[in-house]
Amino acid sequence: MNELLSFFGENFQQFWEFTGFYNVTIPHLIMIVVGLFFIYLAIKHEFEPMLLVPIGFGILVGNIPFQLGNEIGIYEEGSVLNILYNGVSAGWYPPLIFLGIGAMTDFSALLANPKLMLVGASAQFGIFGAYMVALALGFAPDQAAGIAIIGGADGPTAIFLSSKLAPNMMGAIAVSAYSYMALVPLIQPPIMKLFTTKKERLIKMKPARTVSQTEKIIFPIFGLLLTCFFVPSAIPLLGMLFFGNLLRESGVTTRLAKTASNALTDIVTMLLGLTVGASTQASEFLTLDTIKIFALGAMAFIIASSSGVLFVKFFNLFLPEGKKINPLIGNAGVSAVPMAARISNDQGLKYDPSNYLLMHAMGPNVAGVIGSAVAAGVLLGFLG
């Protein structure tokens, strides 16, 4: 009888030591609270639920305590999570996301008013400003580049670049980038109000000209050759972006475009969000560098949003009356598509219920997608 009790006691002890209750630490609980907060923001306030629900749940998955050596964790070779995480660590999820973005994006607003490309380019100042500050804080050049790309408000680009230059910081960089993308409705409106006058907010822009189908077909081909001849290191992102757009605009590959923009994008987004969230294991994530990354990411995003608005104000000095640009679309130069453009439209309607800015804001918004990928290519070309 004593032997039987001893046997059950030893087995129960072994089982207990295997459970999360036994292995849990304060950092695990902190990260679980963070994951629950992300899910709350997504469901209660609808802050980018397609991103924050998978990421938030992934944080929960990644921070359930366990004993090492059982091929469970995302950083354990051969585990299911580790295999799925290869799409992040090897950088092949982001190009697939860009394929979907290209297939669902109408570049007409940019083609109708090409000068809006400059607004998208100006927003990339946030990337290079954060890069300089990160260097000053002691980060290595490749790490500084991975952190700075957060300023583009482009999660896939941030993952792609950090996987190449700063893989040890990729989890923090990815979560930071997606966090600020989701918080666009909170961060950008105060910046837009701060840097604009009431008169500027009431500027009405003329309806854009109609873009021909021929222009739409030529654009992805010309865009690929122009950008990638200058920055070949951006081919994985821009190549897939323009390929997806050609599928959309060619008129003969509608089925492929629908697959890329719907089913494929949804699947990759789910896996990307879940594995990025799971990569935030407390032991790897809760460090001083992570706090610095989030602070620098916030600074980069604020600089990027401010730069877009201020550039439009500067540009208007050279434009005649009747052709001036409403600076409320300057924030859309970051590549949080289409959230940033919707914020421009919402703010325009707030000050004038008849001033619809959505189509105008989509110009710099899609330019920002191209601009952030080009910026990533430039950094990768110099530091890769």
C-alpha cells in the first residue's frame, strides 16, 4: 500500500512540475495581461481586430509556462509553433502579405495626382529620424535599422527587415509596429490638429481625374522596374506588391486576384499574427531593449505622421489657390492602409461635413506602402 501511494505521489509530483501552474513567473503573468489587453482593444474598440486578435491570442499561447525540452515552445527546434514561425524568421510571410495588398489596392488616387507620392515619401522621415536616435542610444546599425522601420507603420515591412538585420529583436519590433498601426485612431488626430489651422482643415480638393485602365495596367510594370532598379533589395516586397496589383488590373486574372486578396491574405495574416504574438515569450521579450524599442517606435511613428502633415503645409506655399492640398491627408503618408486614410476622411468631415477626403488620402497612403518598402530596401542594401 505504501509503495502504491509512493508511486502515485511521485507521478503526481512529476505531473505537477510539468504544469504551467508550477512553472509560472511574474513576467509570464505580465505578458498574459498584455495579450488580454490586445484582445480587449480589438473586440471592444475594434482597433485593427484582424491583427490584434491573432497577436493577442498568440501572446497568450507564447506565455503559457512549460518545461523546456518537450518541443512545445516557439523557439524550440522542431515544434509546430517553431515551424510556423519560420514564415516570420525567414521573412516569407511579409511578401505574401504584400501580394495580397497589391491585389486589393486601387492606385487610381495616386495615378490621378502623382504629386501625392511626395507626401508618402515625406512620411518616411520618421524612419530615418528614429534610425539616427537609435544609433545615438547605442544600438548597432543593423539593430537601429530594424527598429527605425517601425516609423513606416508597416508591420510586414518591419518583420521582413528585422528578420534580416535584427532577428533577436524581431518579436519586439513586430509587436511594436502592429501596436502603433492599431493605435492610429488615437495617435494621429491630435497631431493633425496641432499642426494645422482651421482654415487649412477646411480646404476642399477638386475631384481627381478619371484614370484609364491602360494607366492602371502600366503602373505596376513601370513601378516595379523603376523602384527595383534603384533598390534591388526591395524586390521581395515590391515585386509581390506590383505583381498582385497587375493581377487585379489586368482584367484577365480576376480569380487569382481574389484568391490573393482574400483567402491567401487571411490565412497568412492569421499565421503571422499568431506566431508574432507567440514570439513574445516573457524570457525573450521583457527586457530593457524592448522598452527602448517601443519608445523609439512611438517616436518614429509620431515623426512620420507629423512630417506628412508639415510637408503638405510646406508644399502648399508653392501651389496656387484652387490647387492646394488639405494637410489633413498628410498623416496618410504612413503605410497603415487604409486606416490612416480613413482617419484623414474622418477628421475632414469633423470640421466640414461635406468635405470628403478619403479618395485623396488614399494617394499618399498607398505611396506610403511603396515608400516604406523602398526605405527598407535602402537600409537592407547598406547594412545587409
